[in-house]
Amino acid sequence: EVQLVESGGDLVQPGGSLRLSCAASGFTFSNYWMHWVRQVPGKGLVWVSRLNSDGSSTNYADSVKGRFTISRDNAKNTLYLQMNSLRAEDTAVYYCARRHAAGGFFDCWGQGTLVTVSS
Amino acid sequence: EIVMTQSPATLSVSPGEGATLSCRASQSVSSTLAWYQQKPGQPPRLLIYDASTRATGIPARFSGSGSGTEFTLTISSLQSEDFAVYYCQQYNNWHWTFGQGTKVEIK
């Protein structure tokens, strides 16, 4: 069974840092581009970042560029999101999502992990 | 950034009736358009990709159409499990964007 499990969400103060993880199983992780998408509870989906299969190419939403870093460890089947200089507006549920092999849509999502930025 | 606009924000439908959801892109995205369904407390689920191709396991009552800037998701004969929020998403460039969602609620 294809599965993505996020972890690392927590309550953090403004200006703080946090690293999210996404453990993948049930498929050949190293073959797939991966993304992070976030969602403020009760609001819509917002794309955050994307990483290609070997970790050599990234994209970021303007709102997180320079503060967030996406990375992966294909030996551990794990995707990461390092979040620095966190702001209240970064509060959201963060999902990792697998890009389908045939296109830029997302065919598998994790359950999400909640990040709360508050003093 | 390509802005995706969905309408209506909320659609009230009786079980067994059909529903038509719209999604408009601020510039052409060709057919690089997906639809997702999200229920409370769950992650999104892929329904449609490439504007009109149903994802694996998606019932035939879900259909997608359109290209360029205008897209439609049609649900024929809504079942109880179809009441949810639906999002469109474009993947035409390197900054993926979603619509704000349409909530399909029981009338």
C-alpha cells in the first residue's frame, strides 16, 4: 500500500524553526518528485515547495522562499521540510504529496501534520 | 502566478441530483488541470487529471471537461459520500496553484 506519513508538527514561537518529515512506503520513493502543500484549518490548499526525484532541483512559493528548505533522503525514503524564521501566517496543516509519474498532479497525500506558530 | 477561481463557493444539492462545479484560470493552462475532493479531517483525494481523465478507482459519475481557461467538474446523481469540498489545481508551470474550493452540501 502506498503511504505517506508526516511528522514533526508542533507549537513554535514566531521566529523559530521546525523540521517536518514525510516517511514514504509502498512505492519506489527515489523515482518520484515530491511536494509540500499546506492548508490553514478551514481554508484552501496552498502549494509550498517541490523537489525532484534525486534532490537536485527545487521550487518554492514566494511566501516561503528563503525561509523554507525542501530536501530528501532516498536511502531513508523520507522527505523533509526545514522551516526557519517562522511567522504566524505559516500556521497550517502541512501535507506531503507525491507527484504522479505522468504529470504535475498529486496522486497520493499524507494525513498532514499541524504547525502552529504562536507566542 | 496563475490564479484559479472556482464557482460557486457553495453548492446546495439534494442526493440523487447532479452538480456542476466551475474553475477558471487567469491564463491558459491547456489541459493541465486536476480536481480533488476533500472531506473534513482528511487529505485531498485525486479525482480527475489532465482535465478529463478519471483517476484510478474514481466512479464514472465524476467527469471533467474543459481546456485553456475554463473547466468543469460534473457529478451526476450525488451520493451521500460525495458531499465534500472540491478543489481544482493547475500544473502548467513551476508554481502549482489551487482554486479556493467549492463546498457541495446537502440541500
